[in-house]
Amino acid sequence: MPEQRWRSAAGRHLPFALVLGVAALGFLRIVQYHWRQGAVLIGVALLVAALLRVLVTDEQAGLIAIRGRSVDALLYSGLGFAVIAVAMTIIGGPLDR
């Protein structure tokens, strides 16, 4: 019966809701003037999307399935690592905290 859970409308969007929740936490931290933590959380949300895209089927992936599984995983993880790397390596300037 575990397959039945994924057939419901809410179950199909559960992976997207998880990614959206982590990204929302990131935006909340940015609004609270902790831009570096927020950017890292957004990068983590992209890495979670990549992991979920690899682990679940196309039907289960819901809204995180855009292209093929391998292309989605590659692009989500690449952008996630890039966002985290940029956030962690910026030093100085008016945004340094």
C-alpha cells in the first residue's frame, strides 16, 4: 500500500513541499539580514531536490521533475553547490556579517 500514498494529490507534491520549505527558511534568514546562512539554505534546498530527484520515481517527484532524471539531478546539484560555494567565499564588502 505505500504506492497509494504517492497517488494522492498531496503525496505527489510532498518532495516539492520539502524543497520549498527549506528554501523558505533560506529566504527568511535573508530577510533577517543573515544573507550568507540564507544563501546556504537555498543551496541546500537545491541539493535536497537533486537527492529526491534521484531517489523517487518520475510520478513521485511531482513538481521537481522538469526534465529527465539525470539532467534534473545534475543541474540541481550543480546549482546547489555553486550557490553554497559563492555564499561561503564572499568576503568583505557591505554584506559581510
